[in-house]
Amino acid sequence: MSLTVVIPALNEERRIAEVVQAVRAQAPQLPIIVIDDGSVDRTVELARGAGARVVTSSMLGKGASMQDALELVQTPWVLFLDGDLTGLRPDLVQRMTQPLADDTADLVKARFGRSGGRVTELTAKPLLRAFFPELAIYSQPLGGIVAGSLKLLRSLTLEDDYGVDVGLLIDAHLCGARIAEVDIGELAHDSQPLERLSLMAQQVSRAIMQRAKVSSRFSFEQFLELEELERQSRGTFERLAERLADAERIALLSIDGPLSDHSFMHELARQTGREAELTKAIELNAPDGPGQRQAIARVFKFVHQRDFERVARALPLHGDAVEAIKRLRRAGWLVGVVSDGFFVSTDIVRRRVFADFAMAHFIAFGAQICTGLERLNPAFVHGDHPQPDAIDKANVIRHLRDQVPRAARIVMVGAGTHDRAMLALADQGMIVDSRHPAADDGRFERFSSLAAVADRLLAGDTGPAPSLDGPVAAAMAVAAACERRGPVSAGSPSDASMPGPASGRTPTAAPGCSPASPFAGS
């Protein structure tokens, strides 16, 4: 045997037998150790009855219990599971240990299909973004489902309290371990009472900040950046998970065309005296590629955050946009603004028109001064894209389909050639005042305003679009080819400036799929 399953437990009579039995069904010969922390219910009895070896811990907390169990393990790998889990998929053990077997990881964290808990979202993730941004890519930093080599785990000091899981993640990273994250499907935990969540938040905060101090990452200035990090977190699907679970109708809007005829990037460049630099950055780099976005981000290095916000607040918008979006939302539509530009401006436009959410890339600020560094929004990368590493705005729709009900309807309202992939991938594509006729196609209706789009959607008329004449089929064929292009291989979202777990890959733009710069209207 190369693996031992360890389940720390304290008063888990409701689920402990189910967890042990789920492991037994997958691997009947695996040694399973339930390390009990002094349960006063039937946890010990039920765990033994399900076939686990039960050992009483030193009763000093979860971390101490895990440490106790590690001293008993005689296999090279260990898989830790929580004792309150339900809905474990039948290939959980194989999924969690495959990176270890492939020798591509020393530690494997689980990612499962629910949003993070309150302590994860409100405490752990903001602090990780501030002090350990390279670890912010992990969906469940507080998750207790983790596999690793016995040698690595024995070398780490495990916290005795709720800080154990995030502390283990940080310590493994700081000692150079290879960390992977794998999807284990849908999962349910027992909920925790509020007073326990308060204690958890306190202990998690201490674990993260203590390690930040030891690794010389702790400074007061980083706390000043938490507000910006919190704003960036609003531009991720994690924040939308609960709302998307019940969404039946979603309207995605490009800024260019449906909301404005003006470019935020060009206006910011004009007002900060950087027009020539912006033109050069656009012309000398491949359209829609990471090089172009990074070059544009560098153009605005040293520009104050207030200038980004001021220009976004003053950007001229179409007069009918606000009322059209309000009408859609009153009718039950979830409305999002999607841009290839920067979230700092896109989110302000979103608030100005009363949309529900915004998706865009991030530009970094230090002490409210632009650093010139661009950070990819993981929503723009998806493993189901014909080129899994491609940075494509249409991947936002793929992520939406992963999270919304199967019958949900997704409409894209855009304009310009850089919207064509989204228009084609949505259930319905609609064009408003397109200044790029090459993006048009007989499949898409054209409207004079967003108000007219709202009229059509609220009237429920989703019949075939009228046929339009013109030499546009070739342009749309390119978009279709980009959708079909292969080969397809496994991939997962990652940050352009921070390679994804155990991949080290840097996403690249899909060649030939974006002949016009998306920044023209961002």
C-alpha cells in the first residue's frame, strides 16, 4: 500500500461512517485511521463499525491530531479527509493521489463545486491576496481535503487550531513544495455556528499574518491594499456562485456599443498625456494577446488610482442604458458587463448602469499608484476552450455554463469584431450600433440602442434573426474555426502573472481569433 487515509474527528457521528464507507468502496485494502479528538457522541463506535482504525489523539486540537496520525502512518502518501463530508464522488481517492503518482506534486488540495465559506471569502482570501498573492489561486485554502507525501507533511509544523489548513498550504509553498489543485466535484459540509466562525476567522488571520511576518511580507502598507484586493475579488465567479446557482436568464454587455461609443483606455491616455505611448503599445503587439495587455498596463504606470476612477466616472454613456438595464433586472435578468479592459474602470461603469456584476482583467496598484502590472482574470481562461491556454473573453460564457442551471439562457449584447466569439457562443447574440460591420452575421440581430434590445428580450421574441446581406460570412467563419480548433487537452484557469497549480503554464491568446484590438472600446 502506498497511501493511508487519515480522518481527524470530533463529534462527527452524523457523517463519519459515511466517509469511511465511501473510502472503503473505492479502495477496500487502504488503511484508514480515524484520529479522534475526544468525541463524546458515537463517533468512535460508528467509525470502527465502518472498518476504520480508531486512535485517540493527544486532544490538543486538529493540527495536533493530524501530527499524531502522521506518526502512525507507514505509507509514503497520506490523504486527509474531514469527518463531516457527504457526497464524496466514487473516484475521490484516485483524483487526489494522481498528481502524487505522476510525480507532478508534493501536496494536493481539493477544489469542489461550492463557493467558499464565510471565513474563506471574508478572511482567508483577502489576507492571502495581500500577503501571499501567489496562493490566491486556490479555491479552498481552508479545505481539509489534502493529500501529500509523508516526508513533506512530517517536515511541517501544523497549527493546533483552525489555522492548520491554511498554515499547511503556506508552509508547503514557502519550503518549495509543488502544489496542485484538483476538482473533486460537488461536496457538502455541515454548517458551523456563528460563534465558531468568529473563532475560526481569528485563528486563520493569525496563522496567515504570523507567516507573513516570518517571511518578511508583513507591512502596514499591505493593509492599505486590501480595499483594492477586495474590489478585485468582486470580479470573480466565486463572488457570484450563489446568485448564479438560480439564474435563469443572463444578459452580458460589452461596454463598446451597448453602453458607450467612447474608449476608456484612449480617454485615460489623453487626460494623462500618454496617447502616443498607448498607440505604440497597441500597434507593436499582437491584438488580444497577453503582450498587448501588458504593454498597455505599462503605459499607465505611475498613474494614480483616482485618475482611473475619475475618467471611468466621466466616460460618456448612452442615455438609455440605465433604464434598459433596470427593466431587465426587474424582469428577473442577471446583467453583467464584460470587458477586455481593466476591472477598476469596468466595475465603475457597471455601478453607473446598475448592472449586477462585472468581469475584466486587473491592473495592480501599490499605495494607490499603478504599478504597470496586469493580472489576468481567471474567468477568461477555460479548459474546454479548443485551445485550453487561450485568453478569450468568450470563456466567461463557458464558466457561466459551468455554474448556472442547464436550462439557463445566456444572451450576449456586443459590437465589434472582438465580441464575435461571445456572440457566437451565447444562446442569442445581439449587436448594438456596430462600428465594425465585419462582425455582423445573419445569426445576429442589429439594434439601434440597448433600449431596443430590452424591448425584444422582454417581449420574449427569440425567433431567428433576419437575414442580412454583406460580405460577413468569412469573418464569422474565422470565429467558428477558432471555436473548433484543437487539439483539446485538460486545462484549468490560472493567473497570467501566477502560473496555475502544478502547471507552470502561461496562457496565450488564440492566434488569428482577434483581428482587432479589444482595447479600442474598453
